Amino acid sequence: MPATTANSLPAFPSEAFDRLLPWAFSEDEGHGDITSIATIEESAVGRAHLLCKQSGVIAGLPLVERVFRHRGFHPSIELRCAEGADVESGDVLMTLHGSMQAMLVCERILLNFLQRLSGIATVAREYARALEGGNTRILDTRKTMPGYRALDKYAVAVGGGTNHRMGLYDMVLIKDNHAEACGSVRAAVDKVLARYAGTYTVEAEVRTLDELRSLLDSSVDIILLDNMDDETLREAVDIARAGAPRIKLEASGNMDLARAKRIREFGLDFISVGALTHSVKALDISLDILGEGRK
Amino acid sequence: MPATTANSLPAFPSEAFDRLLPWAFSEDEGHGDITSIATIEESAVGRAHLLCKQSGVIAGLPLVERVFRHRGFHPSIELRCAEGADVESGDVLMTLHGSMQAMLVCERILLNFLQRLSGIATVAREYARALEGGNTRILDTRKTMPGYRALDKYAVAVGGGTNHRMGLYDMVLIKDNHAEACGSVRAAVDKVLARYAGTYTVEAEVRTLDELRSLLDSSVDIILLDNMDDETLREAVDIARAGAPRIKLEASGNMDLARAKRIREFGLDFISVGALTHSVKALDISLDILGEGRK
Amino acid sequence: MPATTANSLPAFPSEAFDRLLPWAFSEDEGHGDITSIATIEESAVGRAHLLCKQSGVIAGLPLVERVFRHRGFHPSIELRCAEGADVESGDVLMTLHGSMQAMLVCERILLNFLQRLSGIATVAREYARALEGGNTRILDTRKTMPGYRALDKYAVAVGGGTNHRMGLYDMVLIKDNHAEACGSVRAAVDKVLARYAGTYTVEAEVRTLDELRSLLDSSVDIILLDNMDDETLREAVDIARAGAPRIKLEASGNMDLARAKRIREFGLDFISVGALTHSVKALDISLDILGEGRK
Amino acid sequence: MPATTANSLPAFPSEAFDRLLPWAFSEDEGHGDITSIATIEESAVGRAHLLCKQSGVIAGLPLVERVFRHRGFHPSIELRCAEGADVESGDVLMTLHGSMQAMLVCERILLNFLQRLSGIATVAREYARALEGGNTRILDTRKTMPGYRALDKYAVAVGGGTNHRMGLYDMVLIKDNHAEACGSVRAAVDKVLARYAGTYTVEAEVRTLDELRSLLDSSVDIILLDNMDDETLREAVDIARAGAPRIKLEASGNMDLARAKRIREFGLDFISVGALTHSVKALDISLDILGEGRK
Amino acid sequence: MPATTANSLPAFPSEAFDRLLPWAFSEDEGHGDITSIATIEESAVGRAHLLCKQSGVIAGLPLVERVFRHRGFHPSIELRCAEGADVESGDVLMTLHGSMQAMLVCERILLNFLQRLSGIATVAREYARALEGGNTRILDTRKTMPGYRALDKYAVAVGGGTNHRMGLYDMVLIKDNHAEACGSVRAAVDKVLARYAGTYTVEAEVRTLDELRSLLDSSVDIILLDNMDDETLREAVDIARAGAPRIKLEASGNMDLARAKRIREFGLDFISVGALTHSVKALDISLDILGEGRK
Amino acid sequence: MPATTANSLPAFPSEAFDRLLPWAFSEDEGHGDITSIATIEESAVGRAHLLCKQSGVIAGLPLVERVFRHRGFHPSIELRCAEGADVESGDVLMTLHGSMQAMLVCERILLNFLQRLSGIATVAREYARALEGGNTRILDTRKTMPGYRALDKYAVAVGGGTNHRMGLYDMVLIKDNHAEACGSVRAAVDKVLARYAGTYTVEAEVRTLDELRSLLDSSVDIILLDNMDDETLREAVDIARAGAPRIKLEASGNMDLARAKRIREFGLDFISVGALTHSVKALDISLDILGEGRK
């Protein structure tokens, strides 16, 4: 999913986003923006720039209008940057024109969202670029902020990452505890297939080469090679490719950009990185009001 | 607010937290944890440790039980660490005993919350320690994840930081745009006081020493010295202390731990740091299942 | 806040109002206005007057359109009176033109709201007029109907009153119980300042002149002189003005219009009156349908 | 419905009440009772009296516990008065024992509810007493605060009044506009019966004796004699009783206690009074904290 | 209520319907229609027919647009059939033109609703036709799908049936258990009238001719003759008509179309049929996409 | 999934069920069960049987207690039948003991749910029995009542059927329209795999043998043979088994019990039947109150 192709942009998760908006305003605006009410006339209008103050990838532009609309405001918005674009410090993302009070009330909320999503997309693209040219894709995890699953995964996809399962419900992922409860990871895989009759994709986590070998003649779709050192990981890939070329391979654990680059040669299908969404550094964006006038 | 005094712990924001829970389960569990349903018997019970894998400060322990309860589970929970405690890698935070399926369904949700809050508290305490012994306090901002305002600010307080205003509604903060709309920051301050008749605390942001001087005989309660370099900042404090010792002083902009230490001598009342909540690094915590049995 | 200045009208609390609307219709319309359904054709249209049948102050005009819109109706509305205007019996507030069924379904709901808000504004203005020319303002309290806080306080402001704190969260008000818990009202004031570091306005209630004196060199912003007789009240003001001219003074307890007039000379900043919102007399307003036609 | 018979007490409308509670706390407590948090230790406990400071009728006692429970508090509550009882100034309604913070956070909310409901019950009983001994009952109307329909009508019933229809949905009431749309009130009555086939009680409003006569051989169940002067009203009753003894009769318009007493001889079945719920005078009740201790 | 008269169509219960829509999409679309997202471009538009594949009665046409609108789609819709019309297999109900993804996402939801409502209307009309020409009407019951009460009853009315009470709240229906609790059905009737003073329609169920006779001089409005065989039923009608011609009569129990035809001569006012709504056979309707184009 | 194995019972979808409960009571009880309120004392208690009046399969027993609990009632419940059991007319499903009013208020709601779910389970088991001994499983579809997806599918599983995908989100199903948009069904399959990288199970619908053949060397997991006559269906299975034994096969269209039996020899993996959930016949169950007493 090359991030530079407009067509491949994921759909903005409007429904999930809109559910957060009432709380966003409730917790931030409460009974009113008392400062703006006292100092700015309701009829005052003005222009503002949404300005990027750091290089990175922009994700979340569609939310800006939704924030205003939710609050009953309708500024005119001139987009000057595409969703998913690489931006530099000083780039103007959009120009807004409308009620000054609207801009002041919505400023922090839209920035708080936009800075997180762009921060996620920025790092996802660093990984995607590091793996470019090979067949290995970068995956996200379920380590997202509760309430932000769809938004965080959207930002990963905007950055050029690939989304792993959305939740516990849309794909099977057999981990250590499941394997133990069934006696072995292979027993767990068989149990899952007996129950769901092939209606879900099945992935199983292995921690040793023996566990890996036990799955090669099963119907598992993906094997997750968890917490292996580089050497073991390379060997695991070789074993799996030889014994079951049909099965896809994912690596996880202790992953950072340097290691991702190092293991890109191993021939993995996926590398998953929890930090993409659990440790997000906000991209620095600000709303700069340019001037004002009277309606 | 020394974090080691049990009495000074803020109240856990249960209401705000509980509003997030339905979404947390809806987005993660959806129509069911299909892996656990297929591999683990509903009657299986087990024990687990909540284990810290990195040194830091723990914030959010009360949420663990709420997560289980919301989903209808009631594991027994033995606390082995106090809210706000400094922890080391390897420390067991609590021991859980109950349904295996319960623990697997709730694991990711409770960790996603707990790791964010503990990550915030950890950094807040680093700042608090850096300022210890002086009269300068570390403040948070409104740069929190929408929906997480109360939780993020709770974690700051657990770490030893002080909470700035909760939102736009409970304190006046006059910024550049408000000042411009009124002609000057002083005019904005006067307008605010005329309207609210002293029923709100009033803070005003200044960017120059002239703006600062214009407020010294006003009724403003706090002056925010925004984006000044060290030298200007020191001069600003001296001017304000001489002219209006009653007014409190806050510095913000380009703040990091090193700079906070550097300017602690200036005699500021507050230093505010957006990164405390807008760029959070999750503290590494895991739920390790220890064994299992039959009911 | 002179009610005759259009600019000073408070913003109608749309969000708080809109939350009440679903219940309003659910409890009143339920599964349908069975009388109108059976007797009036869905296509029938007509005109109606919103008519004032008693002199007073109108508050709540913006809600009329919201009631119709919430229910999916869009009558044309011609305003013939401004929010906050003084009206006489016989004055037409607005002319409506649209679906007859719409008007009959919405009539009672909009009148129930409008009559309460106008009733509150009417009495608030009586107090405001009684104090006109002096520096004493009339304040409301937290004695509002649960769910109506924002609406009731809006009506007070439309009438010319000033809003006291919105709730327990946006201003400190130390009462007898808090004082007792801390040993003295002064101790309570100091404790509050230590915790919030000046980020909230602090008011403290005193019942004796000694309590009053104990606060004069504190950082309290407002002192509430509660339940004092006229003589003590006058003395309290004199003591406070002499000892701490910076501190604002509020009187409460056993307040009615006559007493408010009597004590306006004392030089208080505020007089607060619970009855403004806890004992409201509806202003008599009716919706009179004028005729009808076919679409 | 004599209020002194325990059996005849209406059921407290818990569901309707509980829907108001989240808003009550949201608007009043918001992010926290900052005064109590700063001045009272979370572990402090105490005793309080709910004290009546004016004579009247108590309605709403069951809500007190619901308010505390909703907020997660469980004080022990010793009832010292029965729902619907006549009380005097100085009577203790209940004694509470529990967390001081709980009492301070819930105090205003429970009083705001209780004072309104008791205010309604007090006046309802004055009317009920005025009509005692005859066959005329006092009815309420739909002039209740939106969101409070069930609560306001509950209070009327506790006071000894009888509830008219709950809303537009559970009984037919043909008013002037419906009559006009059908050509005559009689035509409207017939149309209603044709549609509902007798599955709803049907009441029709008349304004003249001719209209009244036109209904005497119809299947209408109740006739509302609206806005008639005493003389016409008496004549209307005589005409109706002679021509259709089966039909019940209600009078409304310009009703106060004096007039209710005056017309009690006429033999009406019902007198309806909008002011019972649209213009409520709060009964003066307070929560007095008696002392405190340590847990 | 002849279904062929446009005027007599009941109002579509929009509010009840709209409450179901969020769940409908939440449970069916979840985090997205992954098939359409991957195979159809967001910009693709097309035309579709809503096609009836079985003869019957159409109920629910207004819901089609609401389903699209709820999801933010606005296809153009050309109606080719009226609500309540008799349709044959092959009839086109409407032509749609708009986003292909919109049609695929909404298809199943709108069909699931429409097929149920049309299935109900179809059978209701079979009964209504069977009773045509007489004075007996077909009634529904409270045996509807929870959440679908208003919709199911709407469909019955579209088909030509008459709605019995909406719920437990808008009409009294004394059944066996109530009678037993009061000693006899007559005692229950009297108790009800004493309490509600004639403000609700009162129906009582009888199972024997003696019970029937005991009610003939009461104020009951309707008598339900439950589970009687044909012979007893005929006798019951004769007894009631002779003794109390004013009282309406309803029969229920073991009702099917054949029996309804058989007993139509008895002179009953109502026959109620639970199967109308508790055992619904979906009418076969499909959404056929006709072609597509590019925007 | 043999229904007689207790272990294989699906988990009752409590969350989905509980969301329906507020509406169930709101639409049925509304402002109160006026009949029971007037005729039965609040303190009256009694016993009742939940009685099956028709042979079939019971699904939904866990909901009975949830209905009472939601309304605040806690009758004692003695189960006399297991979820999923085959029952005969006259079998007592459970014995209840508790408040008479509770049983009367909850009766219809719990029966409306229970009768639908048991009706679905009854037919699902007829299909499951018809296919017993072979390898073909019966599948449900997305033709469920909006809001009832989880409940309807639960009942299918209790009856012995297998659940197809839960919604549009958890499995890919390429239908005619998707194939057409991509040029061919094979192109659609490839496009899906390119996008999701094997993280979802992929099923594709074919209508001809040529379409079938085009998929045999693709990575599709399941092929749906739609609307084929028996002869073509048999040939399709033979072609697929010979060319791609790994791919699972499902048949749909014009399915009834007789045909299911006829084609069970063909060697299909799945037969899907929309009528399982779109045309449900309620199983006849009643709540019979046995007697009463005083508390």
C-alpha cells in the first residue's frame, strides 16, 4: 500500500470519530469558553492558517471540518495539502475563514486529534520507507488508546503501514495462553479450525523452532515469530519457507526502526510494531489566526 | 504535592473513565474474542501477575477492577503496589485470580489504559523531582487526548504535577488572539473583569516586557510568560516581582527537562509542559498468566 | 449588565437545551398525539401567534425554532419581539406559519420552557431595576432545577442578573461545613490556596464579624456575608471596606425585593437570591392558532 | 385519594428520576467539588439532618438514597417521616450518616429535587383539602417542566391530587383547534371514535352551552368546561347532568384556591389547575451537618 | 380502515425506527464493508431497482431513504409504488441512483426491515379482506419484537388492521391474574374505575359466560372473550348484545384466517390475532443493481 | 456442532440483549402497567411456571433473569430445562417465585424474546438433524432483524446450525456486484487479497461453472454456489473437488428442508438458509401464574 497513491488512502473513520466529539467538547468547552465570550464579539470573523511546525506526514485533515460542524460552525475551509502528504515545517495545511469564536473554541480539540494522528502517520511512514522495495510490510497492533482504535489504525494506513486485525473478533490469533490451555499450539490451531470451519483467518504465535515446525502441515494462515533474536528469526523463516511456502510469516517483539532495517532481508511478510500507536509523539501543528473583520 | 503522601493522591476520575469503557470493549471485543472462545473453556480459571517491565511511576491501578466489572467479571485482585509508587522492572503490581477468558478479554484494554497513565505519571515525576526544593510547580495543559482530559490530568497529579485549568470553562486565560480583539492585553483583562465581576481566576499571556508591564497594576491573577528566551524570562520575573508581588508567574514554550532545571532558579510559580500529555511514552507493563485450574 | 443592550445578551445554552428535548417529546408525545392525528389532516397548515398575556420579560425565544426542528418541523417564524424585551399583555412575540399538527404537538413543550425562562427573567429584572444606579449586582445561586442549570442561569442573565458560579467545579465557595472541617474559615481558605495555587477564585462564607475579620489579610477574593440582619450587614461592609478594600462582598439569606432595595445603600458588590430560580412563577404565554388552509 | 392512606401512595417514578441524575451531577459537580476536595479529607464521616424549615407536605423521600447511590455513595439513612406526611417547620425528615464529601456533593442536587416536589405536593394538598367531603377531584395538567412530567405528577398524587392524562398519547382531549379543523366539536368527537374504535378515553373541551349540548348524545367520556364564569359553569353542570348523567365534567381556567372552594358545590367531577406544576414554590428544606468523626 | 385510501395511512414511526438504525449499522457494517471497500471504487455510482419477488402488500417505503441518510448517503430515489399498495412478483418498488458502495452497505439493512414490515402488512390485509363488509375489525396484540412495537403496529395498520393498545400504559386490560387478585373480574373492574376515575378505556377478559354476565352492568368499555369455542362465542355475543349493547366485544385465542371467516357472522367488534406480529413471514424483496458508471 | 453437548453451547450475547431491554420496557411499560397498579398490591407475591405449549427447541433461557433484573426485580428462578433442550408441549421450563407485579410487567417482554429465539432454534435443529451424519453444515445468513443479529445467530447455534459471518466486517464475501465492478469474480478475488494480505477469510459467489473454474487456482477460501439447480450443483461440487480440494463449498438459494435432505449427498461443506432468521415462527410458550400469597 504505497502511501503516495491517492487511491489507496483508507476511508476516514467518521463514525468512530464522531462518537468522540461530544466528549471532546463536553470536557474542554463545558459551560462555555469564558475567555472568548468576554473578549471577542460573537459577530467577529477572521482568517486562520493551520500551520505545520515540524516535518512529517499529515493524517486527519477530514476531521477539521467535522469538529466545526459538530459545534454548529461552518467556516470556509481551503485545503492546501493532501491527506497523507509529506510536509515540512512552515507548510500551511489549510486556510480557514469564519467566526473567531468558532476557531478559538475548536482550536485545541482539532489540534489534539490532528497532532496525534499525524504523529502516528509520520512514524508509520518511516518504517514503510525503511522496508520499501522488499516484500515485508509494517503492521500495527491492538495497542491503541481505548476509543481510538479506528482512528489510530487509520493513521497507520495513511502513513503506509498495513492494519493487523481490528480487534479480538475479526481474526484468530492464538497466543501462548491459548496454546497452553489446549496442550500445544498445534492442538489450539486444530480446535479453532474445527469450530469455525474455515470462516476466519487463523494466525498462531510460536516462540521456538519446534513450535514452528509443528504447524507447517496445519491449516494455519499466518505464523507469528515472537521475541526471537535475529539469528533465530532468520532460521525460522528458512524453515517455514522450505516446509510450507503457503504460510505467511510475521515477526514481533523489541522492534525499532534500526532492527526493522536489519531484518528486512530475511524475507518476512510482516513486522508488527506496538510503539506505532502506544507511544505517539505529537506532530507540532498550530492554528494561527491571521486577522479579523466584522461580518 | 509530594507523590509519596497518600493523602495527596487525587481522586480517580471514575466517571470519565467509565464513559470510555463501552467503546473500549465495543471496538476491541466486538462480537467476541473468537480465539479464546474456541480454545479455552468458559469454566477455566487461572492466576496472573500484572508485571512492570520498566522503571517508572504507576498510575491507574483503580481502573483494573473497573475494566473487569464493566464486562461482568469479578476476579479476586491482590494489590501489591500503591497508586503513585515508584516501581522497577520486575515489580509485580497486583496478582489476579479468576476466569481465564475474563483475563484474556480484558488484558489489552486495561494495559492500554494503564500504560498511558503510568507513562504520563513517570514523566510528570521527573519534572517534579527536577523542581523539588524550590517554589516552582510543574503544570499540565489542555493538550490531552480528547476524551482523556480527566484521566491524563489525574496521571499528571499522581506523578506530582499540578493541574492547570480543566478546560475553557473554569478559568480565564487571555491569549494573543483575545488581546488583539480587544486592542491590547490590558484591555482584554479589564473587559473580562467587567463581565465576570471577579468570579473567575484570570490569567493573561504576554510575549514582551512591555505587555508584562501594562498588567502590573491590573487585577490579573496570573501572568503567562510565553516563548521567552532564558534571559528575557529572568528579566520578566524580576520586573513582575518588583512591580506586583501579588501576581503569580507561569512560563511556557520550548520546555524540556533540562530547561526546567535551568530556569528553576528564576523564581517562577509555574512551568507548563504540553508534552506531558501530548507525547506520551507508554510504560511497559504486561499481564502474565501464571497457570490454570478447573473451577 | 444592562438588559437593554443587545450586545450583552448571553448566548442561548443550546447544548443544554437540546439534551432536554428528546425527553420532552418522549414524555409528552410518546407514541403520538392521538387527538391531532385523528382530527387534523397531516397536510393542514395554519398560522399562529405566540402571545404574551401578562407583562414581564421574555427569555427563551431561540428555543422555539429548536423545538420544532428537533421534531422535524420547519414552520416559518417571524419574530416580533427581541430576546430580553419588556413585554405587555397582548404583545405578539412571534408569528408562526406551518403544519397544524406540528404546532399542536410542539405547543405545550415550547410553552413549558418559555414560560419558566420568562418567569425567571421577569423577576431577575425586577431586582436589577431595584439596584440600578448603584454598584451592587444581583446574583443567582445553584438552586436551579436539575437539568436546567444552564437554562435557568441564562434566564437570570437575560433579566439583568449576574451569574454566580455554574457549579461546584468552577469556583471555590467555602461554607460552614468546610470551615468546621479545617478548624476555622481562615484555615480553610489557606488550605484551598495551598492546593490550587491561585488557579480558582475563592469565596468564603462568614456568619460573624469575627470570622469576617479573620479573613481580611488572607488571599480570599470574595466574602459571603450570610444570614446577617441589616445592622450587622452594614457593619460588616464597613469593616471589610476599611480592612481590605480589594475583597468583594456578597450578602445572602432572607432576601426579597423590599430588602434588596433597603440594603442597596450598604455598598455590597453582590446580593444573591435563591428564589430567582427555586420558586419560579411561569409568565403567561399562549400559542393561538389563527386559521388554516390546505397546502 | 386521601394522602394519609399508605396504600394509596403512587409509585415513585424511578426511571424518569434516574434519567435526570447524570445531568444533575454533570452540571453541578462537573470535574469535581473543588472546595470539598481541598478542605475535607476523603475519609471524613459525619451525621446530618434533613430538616424542614416550613410547614407543608413532603414528597420525594425515595429520591434521597437514589442520589447518593448514583454517585457511588452509601450513607446509612434513618427515615423519620413518611412520604406524603404533613410536616411542620423544625421537623427532621431523615438522619444521614456517612462520608462528609458525599453529603456535600449531593446536598444541593437532592434539595433541588426535594424542594420542588414537596412544594408541588403542598399546594396539591391545599386544593384536595378544600374539596374534601365532596365528589370533585383536583387534576393536574401537562404544564410540567420538560423532563419532569412523571416527577411533577407523582408529587401531585402524593399531595392528594389526581393525575390527568400523562401526555398526548394516552387519552384523547379535543380542544378548540381540533374542533375547528373538523367543523365542530361534535364532528371531532365522531371522527375520533371512528378511528380508535373506543380504545381510548375521549374528552372534549367546550366553551359554550351550545357546544356542550351538541355532545350530550355522543360517546364522549368527559367534557371539559373551559374558561366559563361561575354562573355559566353552574348552568353547564345542570344541563349536562340532566341530559347525559354518564358523562364526567371537568372545569378549567382562572382557577385558584378561593374559586375552587366557591365552585365545589356545583357537582363537578374534576377541577384542573395548571399552576400546580407550572408555578411551583419550593418548600424550604435544608441538609444540616451535625458533626463528624474519623472512619 | 380501508387500506386503499391514501388519507388513512398511519404516520411512519420515524422516531422508533431511527433508534434502531445505529445498531443496525453497528452490528452489520461494524468497522467496514471490507468486500466493497476492496473491490469497488468510492466514486463508482450506479442504478438499482427495489424489486418485489412475491405478491403482497408493501409497508415501509419511507424507511429506505432514512437508512441511506443515516449513513450519510443521498441517492436519488424515484418511487414507483405507494405505501400500502398491493404488489405482484416483478413489480419495481423504486429506482435508486447513487453511490455503489452506499447501496451495497445499506442493502441488507433496508431489506431486513422492509421484508418484515411488508410480511406483516400482507397478512393483516388477508384478514382485513376476509372481514370486509362486516363490522368486525382485526386487531393486533403486544406480541411484537421488543424494539419493534411501533413498527410492527404501523405495518398492521398499513395492511388494514386496527391497533390494539400500544402497551401496558395507555389502556386497561384486566386479565385472569388481575381478576384473581381482586376476587373476581367484576371487582377488578370496579377497582380500576375507582382509581382512574374514567380517564382510561377499560377492557376485561372473561373466560365463561358467568363472568361475562357479571360485567354487563359495569362501566367496562370492552369485553374480551378469550379462548372460547365457536358455539360459546356466539352465545356470548348474543348475551352481551342483549344485556349491554354499549359494550364492545373482542374475541381472541386460536385464531387463523379460516376461523376469522367462520366467525365474522357473529357480530363481534374485534378479533385479535397474535400471529400477525409474532410469526412473520418475510415478503421476498431484493435490491438489484442495474449498472454503473463513473462520476 | 451437536446441540446435545453442553460444552458446545454458544455464549449468550448478553451485551446485545441488554441494549434492547431499555426499549423493550420503554415501549411496553411506558409510564406504567396501569392495570396491575390498580388491581394488584405492590406487596403481593406468587409463583409461576414458564410453560412450553408446543414441541421444539428452547433458546434464550438466560434472558429471563436479565429481563427481571433490568427492571429491578429479583424473583427466585428454578430452572427445569437446559438451554438448547428438546421440549414437548406441557414441559415446564422454569418455576418463578416473586412479586406478582414483576411477573405481569415482564411477562410479555420475556415471552416475545424467548418465543422468537426458540422458534429459530427449533427450525435450525430440524435442518441440523436432516444433515446429521454427513459433513455438510447448515449456515445462517445476514437476514436477521436489525438489532437482533447476535441474538438470532445465537439461536441458530443453539439449534445446531453454524454461524456464517457476523456482518460485512469480519469476512470477505464477493458477490455479483463486486465481481462486475472488477471485471470478473477472479479479478475481485485477486484485488481483495492484494489489499488485505491474507488477513481475512475470502469467499466468492459464482453463478456458472465457468466462474467456478476461474477460481480454482486462486487463493479463495470458500466458493458460494448460488441459485444452481440440483444437477448443476452436483456437477459444480465434482469440478471443485477435483480441481481444488482445499476450497470449501457452500450452496444457497431456494433452500428448504426437503431440498437440504436431497442435496446432502453432494458433498457440500455448507448449505445456507435465509429463512432460518427472516421468517421465524414463534414457539408457543406462556407464563402461567399459579397462586399468590402475602409477603
